[in-house]
Amino acid sequence: MITFIPLTGFLGAGKTTTMTAAALALQERGRKVAVITNDQGVELVDTKLVRSKLDAVAEVTGGCFCCKFEDLVEAIVALVASDQVDTVIAEAVGSCTDLQATVVRPLRRYYGEQMVVAPLTTVVDPLRFLAFDRAVQRGEPESDLSYLFRQQLTEADVIAVNKLDTIKADRATELLDRLRAEYPNAAVVGYSATGGDHLPDLLGAWGGPSGNEAVELGVDYDRYAAAEAQLAWMNQELDLVAVGETFDATAWARSVLEHLSAWAEATGSLIGHAKLTVGTGEDDFAKLSVTGAGEPPSPDRAADGPTAAARAVVNARVACEPAALDRAVQDAVTAADQAHDVTSSATTPVSFKPGYPRPVHRLAAAGA
């Protein structure tokens, strides 16, 4: 019997970092863990980073788990068969919701004899929560993106407040208490996936009850689709060559994201996340990310040193039109090329907006 641990949560919440840290912690306890990444596009920055730390990794691309349910099941089966795993952690696309009805219940109904499905966990960035909350406190109408964010919290069995070390202790306590009061069906835990603080609390919550298993949660699919349609999604690959002998790949990546972050701030464009890897291979690459307009890039990994050539992958999810995101990334790359004496050639921009979510299964709560 394997254990399947589903994660959801808004873009930039730290789901991949949480998934990786949890997998490593469970392996220290003797579990054999595999992970599955998920995205609307292909060429995922997160998958490359996870593969640098874990052996058993799969991905489901081209749609969320709800619309790619059979692909998810096939990935689980393949991981179990090839790597003899006993635990699978999977992170859904950051703009996805309604996973209780479209993923958790179908897995329990159709595959309950082969797997135990852990409580659905929604990973939350406290600064993102507070940003959405400020709009509510100002009396602004709830945006479709804010609706999506709230639905992810409403359906959670576990609300996992990541990056708790980014806010003051008294504010963290206040936030956790508030979430417990507003979402009584969920276990609320605070932790830091990067620092490891209180991570065991999250692992313990996965062995607890599923508070929303018998609750029917209504989802307005038109608003859900409208929220996803506000985001432009880009995955782009670039080949980089030094004008001189070598260039600093990590510094080049930082420049790209700094320019993209500044553009988003200047245009008022919400950044779900912007992630970039650049390097010479599977073992030598830098990975940086930005999760808020105007914020500096956060380094997850640095390249080994200067290089004459490298390959980069950009994943950007921004609330704007696809053409605007294409131009912004192109301008950011041009600026980084000029600053670091690099010549780059890129694939054709492929920014897009997701289509209407059409889950394969949608099961009502028992007794509903």
C-alpha cells in the first residue's frame, strides 16, 4: 500500500520547495519517496531542480491533475513499478482548485485498495495571503484571482503556511490563529521549507483526518476559469554564448529576473512566479525565482562558475496579456545579454492563457 500526498496552493507559495524538503525528511525516516511536478506548459524549471536532489521524479504537463487525471495515475504507477516507492508527493498547478472533487475523491474511490490518499494540503505564502487580504480590508470587490486563492484555502484539509520566517513572530501567531478560526475543517501548521523549521509538524499533519472529505464545496467554474485566464504562462528556452571567453551564468539569470520584476512593478502586473535555470548540464546550473513584482530574485542554487556557453529555461506566470509577457521577457534577456557580454538565441515565445478547466472526474462528497 502506497501513500499519496497531494499538494496545492497558489503560484509562488513554495510547493516545490516544500515537496522536496518533505521528501528528503521522509527518506531520513526510512520511506522511499517519489515526487510529481505539474504544469500547464512543458520544460519545467522545478522538475530540473527537484531531479538534482531526488532520484524518483516524474512530471505531468499540459494541464492540471484534474484535467490530466489518467496521466497522474500513470505517473504514480510508473514510479511505484520502477523505483519501488512507498510514498508519492505531487504538487498541482498553482492556479488549480477543486482538487477534493476532481483528484482526491476519484483516487480514493477508484484506487483506494492500492493507495492511501493523505489529507489535501494547501501551501500558503503569508505575504501573498496578506496582500489579498489588504484588498478585502479596503473594501475592494473580490477579484477572480482572490476568489481562486480563497477556494484553495476552503478545500484544504491542511493549510500549510510556508515562509513563516518572513514575517514577525507575533504576526505569524496572529495569522495562524486567524486561519484556524476561518477554516475550522483544516489543520493549520506554520513552517519554513527552506530553513526546515517546524517541518515535522507538517509531516505529522499528513497522518491526520481529512476534514473536508464529507463536505460539498461549491466552485464557480466560470470564475475559476476567469482567474486562470488572467495569467499569461510562458516557458522559453535560450542558448547563451559568451562574447568573450566566459560569463557568469548566475549573474545573467539574476539580471533577467531583476528586469522582469521591475517591469511588473512598473506596469502593476501581479507575478505568480518567474523562475529561471541556466547552466551547462544536469549537475551544473543556477536556479533563481521571483514571486512578487518589485521583489529581488531569490537564489535557490548557483552555477559552479564562469562558462563559455549555457542553456537557460524561463518559466513565467504573470497577470497580463501573453504578448506583453513575451515582450517583457525579451527585453529582460536583451538587457542581461548587454550587461554580461552574452549572445542569446531563443525559441519562439510561447506565452498562452489556459483554457477552461474540464476535469475528467468530479465526484460529490459522500452523502451529498
